Amino acid sequence: MLTFLFLCAVGMAFAGLLAIPFMLFGLIFWVITLPFRLFFGLFGLFFALIFGIFRVVFGIIGGILGIILAPVGLLVLALFVWAIYRITQRRPTPTF
């Protein structure tokens, strides 16, 4: 059992040694791209604030228009369905 634990510890140490170059590569990549991420992050924040205001304003306007126009649209739809029903309805033939 002690031999197994020792072999596991050696294996984990070897795996850790293999991981160090990949961690260093990731760190170098992160440092190189940091200025670009900061620039585009601030750029994106600026546009998010500007267009966020537009989104809120147009969202409120769209909501108000929806509240006003939805009943009109439903009424027109209902009248259209009623008109189709009236046109296609079979009338009984008169008997004399």
C-alpha cells in the first residue's frame, strides 16, 4: 500500500512538471493580450452605456405602442375571421 501511494505521488509530481510549460504559455498569452482586452473592454463598456440608453428608451416606446396597438390588431383579426365565416357560411334554400 505504501508503494502504491509513493508511485501515485511520483506520478502526480511528474504530471505537475509537465503542466508547468502549458501554464507559462497561458500566462504569456494572457499578458500579451491584456492591453487589447482592456482597450476593447472599455470600448465595449462605452458603447454598452450609450446603446443601453437607446435600448431602454425604445423598449419603453415599443411597450407603449404594443399596449395601444395590440387590442386594435386583435379586433382587426377577429373581424377578418368573422368576415371569412360570413362569406363561406351555407345559407338554407328557401321552400315555397
